[in-house]
Amino acid sequence: MKLMRTIIATYREAFSGLPRLVWILAGGALVNRAGTMVLPFLSLYLTHDFGLSVEKAGIVLAVFGLGAMVGALVGGRLTDRFGAIRIQLLSLGLSGAGFILLGQLRTFPTMVAGVFIVSVVSEAFRPALMAAVALASPTDGRPRAFALIRLAVNLGMALGPAVAGILASISYRWLFVVDGVTCWAAGVVLFAAVSREALRPEIPEEKDEPVSSPWKDGPFLALLVLVFFMAMAFLQVWITYPIYLREVYGLDERGVGFLMAFNALLVVVFEMVLLHLVEGYDHLKIAGIGAFLLCLGLGLLPLGAGIGFAIVVTSVWTFGEMLNLPMVNAVVAARAGRRSAGRYMGAYTLSFATAFVVSPLIGSVIYQRLGPSALWYGIGCCGLLLFAGFSMLSRKFR
């Protein structure tokens, strides 16, 4: 009984003290991600239903990453100029229409063009959301504020991919419709909940604080390099990981959806408490441990098979994800200050988007030509380098 009270108290402490706007942003993210249907199954849709080879599907996913690069830069600049909430609403409205239209495309060139456009408008949402969280949350609570957003995202993802697996077994076309409609629903929730003041561009209290350029910040650029390589590994979860689970582990779409939902469920249950326990430690050193575990989990894939072993490796890389991403988010927010939040978050998002261009191309080529084991073992080795890199960089940020 005492243990249960301690656990309840720990969870209560982990969730306390966060501003109302952060909870509203989390609610919008929850609705949006509950409808995330297309991206987790895009590689399967392109190879199974659309009829593309693995390499051509990699090209389409790389184009998505190219659009995400543009969206990150545009979204970050527009956020600093027009306000984070406004840009989120604009992105959600355009994304809803884009996903529905994307499901109607039937040729490779139109699919490439459609994926690029949808990626630009949908990925502009990320720097706007992250800047809004950074501006709304207190400095000492930022890791948990970003973790709350991730909790909402993953709570939605616990539902979205599981439902998507069922819908995909009926028809992949439903994925695009549901994804589009939930983008609009998230926009309605966000617009209805925020105050009129929140819709205005943020006016920082520190009026004399200069606007900083992330491209002239040497240690921050070094951090972006580490984030890029970490994202290169992590994005294989959306690219070659589902294909490997189907081809080698023998899982169908429902099995893949279950594992994606299991990943999200772990984040929902453990991330806030985990970060509450480690938020007093060096953020970049914790991020390095997370990067190591993330790569280790993927590196273990060739050592087993079946749903049981898949659950084990998913657990390992999920805990790595939980330790890395919120901590890096908090470091970026602290580095940016208030007047440059959009630009820094845009640059940070750009590092992920750049990885989304390169990762599908390299991952799919290694997977098809050298074999999947070479890909997973290579990622496992990268984890050691990332751990060393984050640990060394922490001295520059201290």
C-alpha cells in the first residue's frame, strides 16, 4: 500500500506545475496524432498497394524529407513573425486537405509532387508547436513540458497506428481520409481552447534581448550534427523497420500496428515519470544515453524473430527515445531564448527533416543491396559514437 502511494505521488509530481497553454497544446497534438495513419504505413502502402520497389519507395520518402526541410525553415521564420498558434492552425487546415487529396493520386510523378507539398505544410507545424511550448513553459519545467507534448502525441499514436493497421487491411485509402479529417479536428480543438491573446504573435518580456541566428552558434551547430545522425537511425523505425517486421519477423499490418501502438503506450506510461527522475542531471549526457539505447534496440533486431522478441527490442529503443528527444528539445529551447525560439526550433526540426531526406535513400539501399542485418548492426555501432558525442558536447553547453 505504501509503495502504491509512493508511485501515485511520483506521477502527481511529474504532471504538476505545467501552464494551461501547454496542456491545450498537448490536447491539440493528441487529436492530431490520434489520426496519424499515413506516415507509419507509407512505406508499406507504396510497396504493397501502390506497386513501387523498395528503392522507389525510398525516393518518395526522401521527397517527404525534402519537403519537411522546407517546412521547418518556413515554419520557424513564420512563427517568429506571426505567432506560434496561428502557424499551427494554418498548417493543420492545409494538411487536412493535403492528406485527403494525396490518397487520390495514382502515378509516381504525382505522388512525388503530392508528398512534397503535404510535407511542407504539415512539417511547418513542428517548429510552431515546439516554439509555443518553449515560450509557455518555465525553464526548469521544459523537459516535462516537452514530454507532455510527446505523451499526447504518443497517446494518439497508441490509437492511430493500431486503427490504421485495421483500416489498411480493408483499404489503404481510408488512412488518407482519416488522417486529413483529424488534422481539421485538431485545428478546431486548438482554436476553440486558446484565448485571443494566444493567437497574437508572442511579444517577449525581454525587449532588449537580441534576435540570435542559430547558423552562427557553433556549439548549437555541433548539436544539430548529432541530432542528424540520431535521426538517421531513429527514422528507420518508419522506413525499413515495418518492411523488416513483415519480411523477416512474419508480421502482417495488424502486427506492425500493434508494435507501433506498444511503443506509444510505453511513452505514455513511463516518459513523464522517467524525465521527472532525471531532469536534475546533465540534459545532454542523458540524451547521449538515450541515443545509445535507441540504436542498441534496432541493432538487436537480427538476433531474434517473432512478436515476442520484437516487443523486447521495441522496449529498448523506446526507452532510448524517451531519454533523448525531450532532453534535446529542452536544450534547444534554453539555447534559443524567447525572441529566436522559432528560428532555433526551425533549425532543430530541419536537422530531422534533412535526415528524412538522406535516411530513406541510404537505409533502403543498404537494406536491399547489403542486407537488413548490415543496416541494423551499423545502427547499433553508431549508438556508441552518439553517446560519446553528446557527452563531449555537454561541456560546451554547461
